[in-house]
Amino acid sequence: MNWNKFFTAFIGAFIFLFVFGFLWYGTLMRGAHEEVPALFRTKPDFAWLILGHIVMAFFFTMLCIRFVPAGGVFGSAKLGILVGLVYAGPHLISFAVEPLTTKILGGWIVGAVIQFAIAGGIVGAIYKPSSPPTSRR
Amino acid sequence: MKRFILAFIAAYVFLFFWGWLLNGIVLKDIYAETPNLWRPQSEMMSLFHWIIIGQALIVFAFVMIYASGFAGGGVMAGIRLGVLLEIAAIGMRMGFYAVQPFPGKLIVYGSISGLIEMIIVGAIVGAIYKPASARTP
């Protein structure tokens, strides 16, 4: 593994995931979240928010590199879409057990798929190993 | 295709019973501490199909990722995929904890059980799904 490129890809993924999250969930969906104030904190706990995004970006980058060791925007974006779908599943489950609105559910699912597809594309564009891989596993 | 469907069904059955055991029995008392965050029982039951669809989506996307990038690695490759996906999901859970007033212990227990769950899902998928080339002599 090329650790320098891995680290650059991880930083790129982290910045994108965080900024997209702020714009999509924190700004665009703000009104939808305010319809159910009991389900949200009045002020986000930024320490947990940042730490969560670091963990998410680090292991997502690792997954992209394992999945598409040769790098490449499209292969990693395809993985990002599938990862977005894995995480959309818990949103559907949350909708069944938490009093979320369909607007929130739709926003979270679409957001997850777009967010991870683009994050995957970013990782694929940045991470390119110096020598060709011998195995995908 | 047959192996894909078999892997999907086996992993789904496990996920369904694990979810029921964990959320319906083990963590029941913790959920009861924050009734304002959850739908009433009758409402949850009327939306139960979303839980089934959500779990099916998680397993479907998991098997798709395994089949496209990890297949052939067997049980260990499945476990590796499960671990990477779940640790990234723990990051996402931290993000939810930052904005939603969930009890901290729910996040901790949910993350530990999620890791065990995805390790077992990965092992099931890795044991059952074999790419066509690996099966043809």
C-alpha cells in the first residue's frame, strides 16, 4: 500500500464527507429536521461529529483501496454507491422505529448514496498505487 | 447467481434474528429509557415492512460488494469486508450521536453488536458465495 497516497485520499474523503454533510444534512435538510425537534439536539456535539467523520473517512478509504486496488474514479464511485446503499438500510429501519418524516427518510437515503459515490470517486482519483497490484484481496 | 441468492438468504435470515434478539430483547430496557425518541409499539408494527426492506437492502448491497470485489477470498475476505464496513458505520453512528440525543450506552452496545453482526454476515457470505471461476475445474 502506498501510505502517502492513502493519507492524501483519506484527507480528501474526510473533507468532502464533512463539507457535504454540513451542506446536505445541516443546511439543505435543516427545515425537515426542525419539523421533529424532539429527535435532534439543539446544538450538535462537534467533537463527536468530527471524530465520526474521521473514522468513517479512514475506513471508507481503506475499503476503496481493498476493493479497487488499482484506483480509478468509476470503480471507487461504484463501490461508494453500494456502500451508500448499505447505510441506507439502517435509515429505513430508523424510519420504522423513530418518528421521522418521509422527507427526512428520502433526504438521508439520497444523501448517503450521493455522498459515498462522490467520496469514492475522490478516493479513486487520488489513490493510485505505484506498482500494479497482484491480488484484489 | 444461485450462490448469490443463497448467500443473500442465509445472511438475511441471520440479520433478521440478530436484530430481533438485540433490539427486541437485549436492548429493550435501554430503549425504554427514552420513549420520546421512538414510535409507539403499534406504530412500529404497522411500519414493520420498512425494517424487512431495510435489512434486505443492507444484505443485498453487502453481497453485491463482496461479489464484485472480494469474492474468491472465502470466509476471511467476507469478515474483512464486514469489519471495514462496520467500523465506517461506527463513525456514522458517532455522527448521529452528535446530532440526536441517543443514550451513549445505546451507541456503544449498538456498535459492539454491529461489529459482531457484520463479522458473522461476512463469514456467511464468504462461506457461501463463490465466483464462477473458482467453482469450474
